[in-house]
Amino acid sequence: MTYDEDEAARQLRARQLQYLQSKRNRLMRKAGGVKTLVLGSSHGDYAFNPAFCPGSFNLCSRSQDFQYSLLMYAQWAPRCPQLRNVVVFCSVFSPGFVLEKSPSQAPLAPLLNEVFQLGRHYEPGPLAAIADAVHGQADDADFLLKGESGFLPAFEKDLLPAEYGAGKRAHEHLKYNRRQGGLPYLAEILKTSHERGHRIHMALSPARPDYRMALGRDAGDLFESLFKTMQDLNGEPAAQVLNFFDSPLFGEADFGDFDHLHPLGAGVEKLSQEIGRAVAGAAARQAA
């Protein structure tokens, strides 16, 4: 089966492949020293700078759902012998968002699969056709974009314009918030991390006040299904929750749009420092 796309789509795909390839190549070089692996969607990709959390790596990517976070974790954690912590970014849409079923974002799935060698096989159709089209296109182990430890703030950072509207953005995310298709994969991440002895930190991504107002619900309600999934596992806490969603740390100037911190803004440093402190604190409590 062929996959029809115009020249603009091909160029976009080429840029996305290069972006992911650069992350993979950095990880391959740094895997031996990685102690904290950060997974999740663009909210983590834009917002987490490993410079403020020693030994960490930003493996987040656009529209990375819990399924693909699990696949990335399963494939790459064994290559990081010092790994002790896993941070998973959770957004309002995370409970029900499944990348492979997304009308607009599904083409990213075969790119992640190809670049990070995830071993995913697709049924005949558009995703399988894209997988065939990109096979072998990300094999250059020397290609690197400017950035460190997976944080590439100057590349592939689309931000929504103000005229898009907080109400429209909130509506898009709420439809996924009411579903639960992503939660079984989160449960598997928690189970696997427990078996491997890794500490899990669930980071609720920041939200600008106008977006929070448009959502019309607080964090306890919006993330209720996540909290239930994160309930104690085998008598031990399954995850530490880091609530950045309505944190007073962030002002409007820290945001690039309704639900993304600006990747070159001061909010990134604040969030990354908080994660660094949380990781260090968890390690100290365990050692005590």
C-alpha cells in the first residue's frame, strides 16, 4: 500500500525524523550515565531541561502517549545501567489519548517506532505504509542537532497563536480526558518500574490560567483516573505526583501558549529545578 502525501508533508516528516534521530543519538552516547529518564508528550519535550537535574535525559516527544512511553521505557531502560528514576509527564488529554488512533497525530507513531527501534508492527494501512516509507531513513548515528541530553529547545517547537482560543484548546483535550484508553499502558509502566526498582514521578504538566479556566475543573477532578491508576502497588507508593498543573510557580509570561511552557523561557528552569529536587529528595528518603 502507498501513502499519499504532498511535498510539505514529506518535508515535515523529514524534520521530525531528524529531531527524533538526534535525541536517539544523544541517548546512545549518554546512556551509561543516565540516572533519570523523562518520558511523555510535547509538554515535557518543551519544558524539561536536564541541565537542572544531573544525570537526566529528556526522551519526551510530540504526542508521545502512554503506550509509546511504555515502549520507549521497555526498549531503552535496559541500556541505562544507572537508571533509578523515571519521570512521566501527564497532561489533561493523557487518560484517553492513543497516538495510533489520533486522526492528526498517528503518522508520528511509525517515526518513533523506526528511530527508537521499538519493534511495533502495524496492520496493513496508512501506518504500515509510513513505516515502510521511513525504514532506514534514520540510520545516521552521527546526526546531532544543537542541544544537550535530549532537550532541543530551538527545534520543532510549534506554539499555538492566541487567536486559537483557550476554549477550543480545552475542548480538544477534555474529550480525551473523559476516556481511558491510555491508562492500561500507564499501569504497565508502573508495574514494570516496580519490578525494576525504578522510582516513578508523575509530572502534571503546567497550564496557563485562561486554559485552566476554560477547562472548568480542578486537578483532582481532571486527573482522578490517573490518581486511581497510580494507587499503591504491592503495598508501596506506585508514583510520586508532581503537580505543576496549577502551581503558583508559573506566571503567564512563562507560557508559549495555553498549555506549553515556552522552551526558551524562565518557566523551564523553574520546572526542571523542581523535578531535580524531587528526584534528589526521593533518593535521599530511600537511602535513609
